[in-house]
Amino acid sequence: MTPQTLFYIIIGIIVLNFIIDKILDHLNAQHFNDELPAEIADVYDEKEYKRSQQYKKERYRFSLLSSSISMIATLLFFFLEGFAYVDDLARSYTDNSILIALIFFGVIGMAASILSLPFSYYSTFVIEEKYGFNKTTVKTFVLDKIKGLFMAAIIGGLLMAVIVWFYEWAGEAFWLYTWGVVTVFSVFMNMFYARLIVPIFNKQKPLEAGELRSRIEAYANTVGFTLDKIFVIDGSKRSTKANAYFSGFGSEKRVTLYDTLINDLEDEEIVAVLAHEVGHYKKKHIVINLLASILTTGFTLWVLSVFVGNPLLSEALDVSEPSFHIGLIAFGILFTPISELTGLLMNYLSRKFEYQADNYAKTTYNGTPLISALKKLSRNSLSNLTPHPAYVFVHYSHPTLLQRFRNLKK
């Protein structure tokens, strides 16, 4: 195979992936005006349903525009030998392979951030603002971007430096050492994410003593679940949309409730949502997802180790001097079909887990307030209640509201 042939295979994968994604988006958009099924017709009144349809259409048009511009920019970068230019730029500052890789990805990451900034701003301060969701100030928006770049530079930079060092030190066996480091890092982040990362962006405080905390603790006791860390996060700082999640293991496990969730739902509904989250924990979903992620990462790194040293990968991107970071870019795109398949599998597994967690909540608490909570959360976020089945299959990590309603009513 010639470098030019491989180049066009890479371009073909990028374009095909984009086309499939846009076809799914189009199919989904054709269902925006569908009549709501009888079981969930009470989520919206006529005025709110029209508003939700307008919101979905506006988000769809914006997504089509932003993704198309991103695609054009990506193709131009490939055809104008952008990778070779950035590689030469990095090499003009140093001949250290680790520093070259860090500069290379730093420049590309910064360029991508600058390109996406106007779209992120418009999404937040025009579309989300128009429909009453946005609570983010310009100051918070800017600080979030700066913090995000800083975190990516520190954490991503350290991991990349370690991976390149392993590659030079261990050769093709580098994937085993990298897999070990990534596994330790993943477990550590699962354990301490809420304690170390969340405070950089949000304030958290323990849920105050009162009826809600008493109800939560009473439920936890009935199912033999030790839960002494219940936190409230200031989600209203950025959006009116609500959420709740579990994080950590052992002594670090905690439940975090968005303040918007507490404001939107009744106490009984919040406990039902919490029962669903406890179901995830009791059914070992967190551990299974972590193990699946670790195994997928190991497989990906092993395949990477087989191909990344091939100079053809660098030559396909018009880079004369083979290097790990260029090989990584080419491999990442060539691996897209496999990663898409694993993504489908993980989404399928996630939807199964959601049903199991719903069943656990129904069995140990009550399915009725959970249904009520899901309907309120859908209404308050103007959710799409009639998505196309193919779109759900590819993109949804949760079953649709209608599917969850029917499951809970069994």
C-alpha cells in the first residue's frame, strides 16, 4: 500500500463517519413533529410541546452548521499538510521526542479550542439563553474554558509524556506499561473525581439535615446501603437543567444532587431518583463499566502497538520523519470503525443497566414517583420524546422516556 492510498483511506473514514452521523441526525429530525404517545402525552401541554419542537429544530440546525464547518476545517488541515507543518514547528523548538509530542498536541488542541469557541459561545449565550436554560455568566464561561485547557495540559500532558517515554523505552511492549498507568489513573479518578476535580468548577456542600436527608437515609437503611456522604452541587450556576450521580468506591462513595434537581422535584421523587442510582451501585454497574473501559483501553493500546511504528502512517500524513505522535493521529482515525462498534456495545450495555436500575428502584422503593420525576426532568429540559430508533441505537446511553415508562409500569 502506498502512503497516498492510505491517506485517502483516512479521508474516506472521516467523510463516511460524518455522512452516517448526518443521516442519523436527519432521520431523528424527521420525528420532531410526531404526536406524543398516550403514555407520556402529559409531559407537555400544547404550548410547551411547540416550544420543545422549536428548541430541537434550532439545536439541529446549529449542530449541522457547526459540524459541517468543523469537517471542512479538518479536511483542509489534512489536504494542506497541516500535520507536517505543526510537526516541523514543534521540531524547530526541540529535538526531544517527548517535548515534540507535547508541543504538537498542544498546538492542535489550542487550534481546535479556538475554532470551537464561537460555537460554544453561541450555543450557551444565544440558544440556551433563548429557551431559559442558561445561567452562565461570561466570566464563568471564560474561566471554565481556561480551567479546562489547564486541566487538559496538566493531565493530558503528563499522560502523553509517560506514554511516549514508555514507547521509546519498551518498544512494542509499551502498551502493557501504558495500560497499567491508564488503569491506575482511571481507578484513581473514579475514586477521587468528586473530591479533586469537581471543586475546581463547582461548589459542593453536604445536604443539610431535614426531611429530604432523613428520607434518603431511611431508604438507604432499608436496602442496607451505607450512605453518609450526600452533597448538593451548584448546577444552577450554569444551567437550569438537573442531574444526580454516584461517584467513588468504598469510603469515597457519595451521591451528588444538583440544586436544580432539589428545586424541580418533590422529596419522594428525589428519593426515587436516588434509589435508581443505588441500583447502579448494588448491581455493580460502576465496577462493570470501569472494567469494560479498562479492557477496551487495553485492546486499543495493543492494536496501537502493532501499527504505530509503521512509517507508512507518518508518510500518509506527509511527515517524512516517523514518530509516535504522528502515528497515533493516523491510527486513531483508522481505528474509528472499531471504536464505533465498541461504542455501540457500551451504549447497549448502558441502556440495559438503566432498565436494571429502574427495576431496582421500583422494587425497593416505588416506580410511580420515579416516572413522575423522569417526566418532570424531560419537560424541564425540553427533551426529545420521539427520537428515531436508529438514532437511539447509536447515540443513546439511556432508554427513551417512553421505554422507561413502559418498563416501570410492567
